[in-house]
Amino acid sequence: MLSDRIVQAGDGTFLVTGTHTNWVILADGDDVTLIDAGYPGDYNTLLASLDALGHRPQSVRAVLVTHAHVDHIGSLPRLTRTYATPVLLHPAEVAHAKREYLQQCGPLAIATNIWRPGLLGWTRDILAAGATSDIGLPTATPFAGVAGEPLDLPGAPVPIATPGHTSGHCAYLLPGVGAVATGDTLVTAHPTSRVDGPQLLLPMFNHDEATTVATLDRLAELEADTLLPGHGPLWRGSMHTATDTARRRG
């Protein structure tokens, strides 16, 4: 049921689960900010999640992207074509979104790791959701603002550069509700993982593993007690505890 996929993290803040991946809805009155948007096959679920919260696609003032992997931007080409919705990213991630280059775990890496528990079922599910689609966002633009300051969007998200998973990966601090949308730098579960709670993705998913680990220091400093991950359920606790747990499991 769709209602089981939507979890309220705070006032106007919701974590929604699609095909093994999440997006965040930030609502301020009739206006909405989306953070990420799932696979191509999640498009109808994305629209349904907005509708369930009383919003239309036209209400989305912008989509903020944590990083330009297909499981986070897959629904956006259709959304932008239909509604001309702006898509904003960290400046270092824009070229990736436009597919001037690609930093993404490929078929060879998956094939050589197919022995890992959960990987075969996960691969089947994401292929059905459009994981191999040729996805690019030619209209993607860098967000504008002063470093460390809220963007002028519903939810007042604050970009936090968190490179490593991709070169321009970006988390978003939501000071109003004490939450952080961490994308794939810090997750709480994944079909390829045997543990639950704060953790890193398998190294094969990260473009630069050492930088991904080092970036946890930036998240640890944030004053927030709610983790909104790119994969896995919402988690409550300090970012220091979350990052420390991920390091120990690393």
C-alpha cells in the first residue's frame, strides 16, 4: 500500500520509498520541494505520493538532487518534460546529470558480485524499474546561494557537499525539523546488506570509497536527530552516532 511507503519525519517533511530507493517531500503550504525522484518506473508512485499528501506535480517548485544515479533521477526526465519542473544540483554534479560523464556501478561490477546475498533479487527488481535506461537531464542547473545558507525553496534546505559516492554528491540539512537527507553517503538498509541501521553502501557503489568515508565527518557535525537516507528507513538519533555506527560497520 502507498500509505505504508510514506513516513512523516516532521512538519511538512516526508520520506517516501519507491523501488529500493527513497525520495523526500518538503511541503510549505501549497508549495513543494522534492529531493530525488526514484527510478523511471517509480514515476507513477512519485505522483501518487504527492497526491496522497494533497499536492499536484505543478506544486513542485524544484527538485533537488543528491546525485545523478538512475535510481535518484530516473523519474525526472518525464517530470521535466511534462511540467517544466526545475532540477537543481550541486555545481560539481551538473555535468554528471547531463551525462557528460558517468560515475555509476556498471553491469560488470554487479556480475562479479552476484554471489553476494540479496544482489540477484535486487538486480531483478531494479531492471524492472528501468535501471538500464539512458537517463540524462539536459536542463539540470546548479543551485544558487551562499554556502551553508538555506535555499529559497519550501523546507529551506541547506546544501551540504558530501562527495565520494559521486564527485558532486550533496546532502541537504533541514534545520526546521532537525533532519538530514543524506542520499547515498549514509544509508540505513539495502537489499545487498545483512545489517540494518546507519551504514555505508558496498564499496562497488561508491566512485571514491576513501572520500565517501572521509565525508562522514561533515555529516557528524550537523545538528540533527533524524536521518532521511537514500536507501532504507528513517532513523532517529544524532548524526555523530549514525556516522560512528557506519564507520564501525564499514
